[in-house]
Amino acid sequence: MSYVIAKESPLTPDLALLMARHTADMHADTPPESIHMMDAGQLAVPEVSFFVLRQDGAPLAMGAFKQIEPGHGEIKSMHVLTEARGKGLSKAMLNHLLSEARSAGLTRLSLETGVQPTFIAARALYERAGFGYCEPFKGYSPDPNSVFMTHTLA
């Protein structure tokens, strides 16, 4: 599968389906008070690096990281369209985010994800990439619906 991953604006009109699907997935089985996603407008700020994976021009996946303190970033808005899953695109996007975070001078990336069964594959992906479980980091409090993971960038 041939694809391109590039930095883009989260406000790009043809990303509406990706954003809508991500929002729907986050609201499917997570209580509203435990949803920590950022919408397109919140992602369109200087401290967020937002990337889109496209095949033949069509957006199939997105991912971002936000600098939350010097040297420390948080992965945000990782999503692959359902019909494009099972092709390694999540791994490709995560590897791209790790590489871009290193290039941006970050030494640590953390994330929050859900405990619900719908997040099992995501947690496994992060574990395989070297993320370990940790306590809540900057901006978060303990939440029974969330798990927190972090990875030191070499």
C-alpha cells in the first residue's frame, strides 16, 4: 500500500469524515466526562503538530502531538478510518509521530486512552511501540475510564 504522511491543517475541509468518525468513536462507549479529545479547532494551534496519511489523495488516517511542557509531548487524535484498518496504517502513523516528535526536540511522548474494549487494539499498538503505563501526566487526574502511557524518545 502506497501512502503519504504529511503535516496539514486539521481544518482542511476533506478531513471532515476523519474528524466525525473519531468523534463518534470517542463518544460510543466513553462517558462524556472522560473524553479528552481535541476537535479540529483545538488542534489548529501552534503547539500541536497534526499529520494526515493519504492514499491517492484520500485521507485515511490522522494523528497529532501537542507539546505540553519542555521536552514532553502528548499524542492526540490518532484515528484510522474503519474501512482502512488492518493494513498497518496505525503503526505507520505512530512511527511517523515518534520520528517527528524526536525531530521537534521532544524527549518524551505520553498519551491518554480508554479502558473500554474498543481501545484494546490501540493499547496493544502503543505497548508494541515501547509505551509503558504511567500515572496521569500534566493536565489529567486519575479517571477510572482512562489509562495513561508514556515513552522516552531515544
